[in-house]
Amino acid sequence: MVTRSLLVGSGAYLPSRVVTNDELAQTVDTSDAWIRERSGIEERRFAAPGELTSDLAIAAARRAVEDADIDPAALDLIVLATATPDHTFPATAAKVQAALGAFGCIAFDIQAVCTGFLYALATADAYVRVGQARTALVIGAETFSRILDWEDRATCVLFGDGAGAVVLRAGAGQGDATERGILSTHLHADGRQHDLLYVDGGPSSTQTTGYLRMQGKEVFRHAVANMAQVADEALQANGMSIDDLDWLVPHQANQRILDGTARKIGLSADKVISTVARHANTSAASVPLALDEARRDGRIRPGQLVLLEGMGGGFTWGSALIRL
Ligand code: ACO
């Protein structure tokens, strides 16, 4: 018998304030047409003043716990992926733990920017598989609106705020690919690309939070190549082909990156879950937000094979192949 992490619940939360491209164009030198054409984004959500990453995370976590129908006290582990924590320390995961009443369980943050949710999921999966946790909560939560430079139109139009979460529970099986659970995870990083996508501040360097900086064209090129590579890697590792896949839930950076990746791996566009038009890029929150939406609207169904994947600053990239 082998132990596998079963995905038994999901939840999401978006701040109520919708910001359209036209609204942005009132203060930024841009247009709805430019943003749509280059990114596919139509609108995004921004957290209200005083609404923090932890507030978004707690709301998403409560919905995931409810969906999984578990008592939060049963949680052994909370892993929260964010690049926009409430504070430099302690971890935002600790605030979530307190709000849920899961006192005493392990709680920490993970920082891999837009790949953060995949890093967090892979970490939680490892805890479950070695028996150090039976029930785990994995969250991606961000308030990227707080680190955008409103003078830099090439970046500030691309991002939004939100949170998504999943609950994992240990399940025993034969280890067959037809059985439910996380089949494999694959993580990568290449720190040589650090300066193509970064924030120009931090406690040790400037003692400020800093703003997001990006060389868009270079990021685009790497994003398609890395997302395609890690998709192929996941399928190969499980002896599967692209035809076995029911759904791809990629990091929602840009519709053109989603389309380019699907083309490169030979997947038809109607198997790609896309929320980028309404959410924009919510970094670590984008994959669990998209996954939760597609589970709740009935597109992703139990038993289907789903590939989650992400790519972000670092560079980092990764995937998780899951039988739902
Ligand atoms: N509105 C209007 N014009 C703009 C805007 C804007 N918001 N931003 C840039 N422009 C102008 C530029 O000034 C430039 O004008 P010029 O030709 O007169 O100099 C022109 O548009 C073209 O600019 P480029 O930067 O060459 O535009 P490009 O076609 O590369 O598109 C974009 C930019 C959308 C950022 C693209 O490079 C991209 O999608 N990159 C991927 C980045 C991404 O999605 N990152 C997310 C984070 S990473 C991740 O999550 C994987």
C-alpha cells in the first residue's frame, strides 16, 4: 500500500472591488484595447484599504475547509504561498491558523512568487506521503496591487488580488495512476534569471517593500518554454500522453502565454481553464482560484486527470499531476 494526498476540498475568495481596464485608463496611460490584445485581461480585483493578504487567505481557507467537510482542528499542516505577506514576519500562515482555530499545527509560508502554489502543494504532498501530516491546507494568497508601480504601465495593468486554497487528506492505495490523488509533482528554479522579474526592495536590501519590475518580452519567452517543459515532464513521469489529460490549470499570467503553452504541448484550447480575463495575474493565488472555479461550476469532475502548473520570478516553475 502507498500513501497519496487526495484533494478533498477547495475554496477561493476575491475582493469585492472590480477594476476594469477602462477605469485603469483614467489614471494610467493605457487603453482597454491594448491590455486586452496583449494580455487577454478585461478586469481584476483589488483588495479594499485595510484588507490584507491574510484576510483573503482566511476567507478562501474557510471555504476549502467547509467544502472538504472537515473540522479545522483536524489540520496538521498549513502551507501558504505568498510574495505579498502581511508582515516580513511572522508567516501569514500563522494568522490563518489562529483564525481557523487549528492551534498547534505546523504553519509556514512559502515564497516562489507565481509558482508559489505549486511549491506549497508539493511540500504539503511530501509531508502527507511520509506520514508527517494526514490533513493539510494549502493556500495561495496575494495582494499584488500593493507592490505595483503606477508609473510603469507595462506592469501595473497585468496584476490583481485574490486567494485560493485546497485541502489534502492522506489516502491509501496501490499507487496506480487510475486511483485518486496527487500522482507526482515537479519543481524547478533557475536563479540566474533573477533580474528579469523581481521586486526592487526588501528588508535586507532597502528596508522598503519595493515595486515589481519585469522585462516582459523575456519573461514571456521563458514562461511558454518552461510551462511546456514541466507539462511534458509530468506526463512522461507517469507514462501518460497529452491525450490522457482532461484539464490543464495553468498559472494565469497572460492569455497569450496560456495559448502558446497549450499549442506547444499539443493540447486543445478547450481543455485549458482560463480566468485571466476576470482575475488578471494573481501570482500564487491564480492556480487555486482557477481550480476552485472549475470544480464548482462542474467542468472539473471527480476521477478526471488534471495538470496544475506555474511559472514565476526566480525563475521558478513547476507542476502537479492530480487524479481528482
Ligand atoms: N498600455 C499601452 N501601451 C503600453 C502599455 C500599456 N499598459 N505597456 C507598454 N506599452 C507600450 C510600450 O511602451 C511599447 O511602446 P513603444 O513601441 O512605443 O515603445 C509598446 O507598448 C510595446 O511594448 P512591449 O513591452 O514591447 O509590449 P509586448 O508586446 O512585449 O507586451 C507584455 C508587453 C504584455 C508585458 C508582454 O511582454 C507579456 O505578456 N509578457 C509576459 C509577462 C507576464 O505576463 N508576466 C507576468 C508575471 S510572470 C508570470 O507570471 C509568468
